[in-house]
Amino acid sequence: MKVAVVTGASHGIGAGLVAGFRRAGCAVVGTARSIGASDDPHVLAVPGDISDPATADRVVVAALDRFGRIDTLVNNAGVFIAKPFADYTLDDLATATAVNLAGFFHITQRATRQMVAQGAGHVVNVTASLVDHADSRSPSALAALTKGGLDAVTRSLATEYASRGVRVNAVAPGVIRTQRTSYDLLADDRIGDIGDVVDAVLYLDSAPFVTGETLHVDGGQAAGH
């Protein structure tokens, strides 16, 4: 049985990914700051702050102890702070970089070591469609800065690890219908569903000859720019 690790797994897209991987027959290790235990023996919940390297250690150790391997890592955890650039605070900067960049770094470094030892693995980074096309109605330079970094490192790691059997891809959602999404300024745009993002991740996970790609799930917004 393949084993997937999903960050930000307690709600929204993350919870959808846990369910999607289970439907695909995978065991899942989910982590988030507040995540409850599952009755499913093939789902392991590991509470913790993804920006803390100790959380990454616990997640990887728990996955190996319970299931013996890590086949897929989905870096779904992220924060989105929409403000005019001049209004961002140092706390905003620290939060965005801690979760979106440091959180990615800690767990991806540990997971890829295991994948290399296995001879195979796959990392999917959840970025954002706004990296490629900014929207004046929702200024979000910190998201562009940090999620843009994930988009770039996807290609870098795909190249670095291709010869060692580890693939690295990204999914870039547009506006997705979740409990935490505000639609006030986006009523004229197509709004996607969590299942659209889950399907994209599962496609990439099942495509052994695809690496270094960013798959946009945004109703064609990226294509129009």
C-alpha cells in the first residue's frame, strides 16, 4: 500500500486530499495544528505546527513507524494574507515565510531523504494561480512571494532528483470553494471545488513520466494571461 503524507490536513483542501488518497487505496499521514485522531486504521493524524522542524521529524518518524515508507508528500499547508503591500507587518512576513517556506523546507527535506533511500517518491507543492497573474482586487504580494518560491523550487528539485527516482510537481489553484474563502470580490470568476484540486494532485501522483510541472486548477485564468 502506498503512503501519502498531507500537510494542512484538518480542513478544506487538506481534508479532501486525505479522503482522496484513501479512495485511491493509499494509507495517509495527515498533519495540522489541530487535527483529530481517525477511526480509519490507514489514516494517522499527527498534530503539530508545520513551521516547527520538530513537527516534520514527528510526522516522518510516525509514518515510517506505522506504515514503513513514504511514497507521496503533498505540501498543502499554507497561509494567505491579502493586504496592500505597504500595510503588511513584520508579523505577517514572519507568518507567511514560516508556514509557506520554512514548513515546506523542513518536511520536504526529511521526506525526500526517505524517498531517495526507497528509490522512488513524489512531492506535490500546492502553490497558487496568482503567482502567474496578480489580481488588483485582491493584493497579495506575500502570497506571491512565498508561493512563487514554491513554484520555482518545484522545477529545481525535479531536476535535482530526477535521476534518483523522485518526482516533484506543483498544483496551482485559483479560487476554490472552502469554508475560509471570501467571494466578495470574485463573484464574476469561476470558483472551483476542493475535488478539482484533489483530482489534479491524484493525476500527478499517477503520472510517472511527469515531473517539474505546475498544473493550474483555475478555470482557465492562467491561460487567459
